[in-house]
Amino acid sequence: MEKIPMLFAEISYEECFDDDKKAKRECIVVQGNIEVKLKAGEQLPDFISPGKAKFLGKEVYDRFHLYVDRNEMRMERDVIMVLPDRRTQIKLHKGDKLLILPVEGYVKTLIAGVGNRVRKSDSFAAVTTKKGEVHYLKPPKDGTVVYIDEFSSRPHYLYYLLPEE
């Protein structure tokens, strides 16, 4: 079974800490180039200024799509995805433009996973038609896969790709 990345989304100080400066939930605090990960019950370090810092709370991974404006395909909040190796992070900032790539067909095979870099010449998924023809889907731009959304009501996938500049 494949491990799922952890999702941290931007929240307010009050949602992350109580009156005693103890974390209510798992949070990442970012101030300048300093990043501190705190578990529930841990104290906010003295060198962090709540007025200057940004707070990201742990969320359910499947809620990622709630932080993306589907009309403009832009991030609505800052988000950090911690990949299953627990060392690699994908940082998305408010306003970052994403490519949303649908994968629809009779039989779908996902080739690229979350955190994989795909190029214009690489296939990220394969679709088999009812006639047995295989079509390989390629992205319009180079980028990194940040999320794969699966719809159970109508079985197909949406790839969320962060394009490279």
C-alpha cells in the first residue's frame, strides 16, 4: 500500500495555538527562512513572532482540491505537501497557477505519482479505449505532480500539476 503525503494548509494563529502558546494540532510555523514543525501540545519557540510568522495546520490530504480555485486554477492559500519520505516538500504559494489535467477513458493507468516531475515529452497516464487502443497522455508544459484527485462517482482522475517557469 502506498503512503499518502501530508498536507499543511495556511490557517490563523488562533486555529493553531491556544492562549498558553501551545499547539492545538500539528502545525508548521514559517518565519522568514525559519521553519518549525510542532506537534499538538508543544510550545511555540520564543524566537518566533506570531505577528510575522505564517501558520500552516495539518489537513486531510484529500481536501487539497478545496484550496484551489477551479475557475482560475490558482492556489487560494499557501500549502506545504510533505511527501511520504518525510524529507521532500512541495511548497505552493497563494496565487500559484496550476494545470489541471483530466484522465478519462475506459481503463486508466496512472504512470506519474505525486512528487514526480514530468516533461512535455513524458507520459503521465495511459488510457485504453473500449476498442483496446492505448493513448498516452502528455502534459502541455513541464512541471511537478502535486495532487491526483480520484472521482468515485464517475471513475476518472484529475492531475494537479505545478508548471515550471
